[in-house]
Amino acid sequence: MTPRRPTHARDEGEYDGPEDRAAAVDLHGLAPAFALRRLAQELHACRVRRAPELLVITGRGFGNLAQQPILRGHVETWLRGPEGQRAGARSFTLEARGGALRVRLA
């Protein structure tokens, strides 16, 4: 008889496959130009993997001197524009009290 796997929560770091983890990219703390380049790369990777959506973590934007969200505005504008549309972004919604965007892909 083979030992049964415990039914409690998985151990940290255990991974069962691509469907086990949602696609996400953390842009938090990056300069807008670098963040947009990283976002384009991740959107492309999601399309190759046929992921239906991508969680884009931007942070809420209160870590700068002006205490204003900067990165999220750049990301939203890029996603609405032609570059974002070509990358496969169809729509997005705010998540995590404004610290992330859930992007739906084509």
C-alpha cells in the first residue's frame, strides 16, 4: 500500500503545474520605461501559454516623494493604447485596493 498524501494545505514551494498558479508580474518599484518593457514581455509569454489573464502588480504609488501613483497611470495608458492592444490586452480591472490590475487577454 502506498502512503497517502496529506489533505492539508500544500507545503510552501510545492507546485503541481501551470494551471496551479495564476500568471502575475510585479512591476512595483520599476521606472515606467522598464515596467512597460517587462509588461510587454509578460503579455507575450501569457499569449504563448494561452493564459486568459495576467495580474499586473503596480503598487499603490505612495512610495515616492509626491505620494502619487505614477506607474499605474503609465500602465493603464499603455494597456489602452495601440501597444497594449497589439500585445493582447483586451480589458483590465483594478484589484487589491488599487495596487494591481487584472488584465484580460485576447
